[in-house]
Amino acid sequence: MSDPRIRCVEVKSPRGATVTHIRWGDGHVGVYPHHVLRGYCPCAGCQGHSGTISFIDCSGTQLELEEIEPVGNYALRLQWFDGHGSGLYSYPYLRDLCYCEHCRPKNEDKSPRARM
């Protein structure tokens, strides 16, 4: 059986929202501000091919999600209203990007983060 920490159970991102919530198999509800999701987009167009993930300033960019599509049992593809949508956010990567009150303290001092 897969690790419940990285089993996506539910995704909530209403039209017009600036934050997406993901409920994980272990009951944790992850909080994902759209500027964080877009800033840490893992696609090669945003990050290049070095294998290191860096925060990309997305000021002035459309930060509303048009579509969230599951990719197998391992990732989500986020389609933004400005047409950007080539990044696949693996479940372990998303879990690591969580900005809920419990996870935020470990994340605030690691900006930009370079983990996947």
C-alpha cells in the first residue's frame, strides 16, 4: 500500500481562489498559495534542466487556476489561466510545498527552496 502522506484524496480550488487545499491520505490538509505553486513550477521552461528548483518571481502573472488534472496516481498538472500548464507537480513535491500553519515554519526559512 502507498504512503498515505503522499496519497491525494481531495483537491479544492474554487474559481477565483488564490489558494488551493489538498487533503492527503493521512488526514493532513495542505495549504498551497497560488504564488507559491506558480513560483515553484517544476517545468523545464520555468526551472531549466539543472535539476534544481528555485523560486521564480511571478509578480504580474495570472495566478488563477483554470484546471487541475490528476496524472496517474503520482502527480497533478496545473493549468493556469494564462495558458501555462506544462509542470507536473508530484505528490511528494506538493506535500513538501505545503504552507499550512504546521508546515509553514519549516518552509519560511528555506526561500527559495531547492527540494523536490
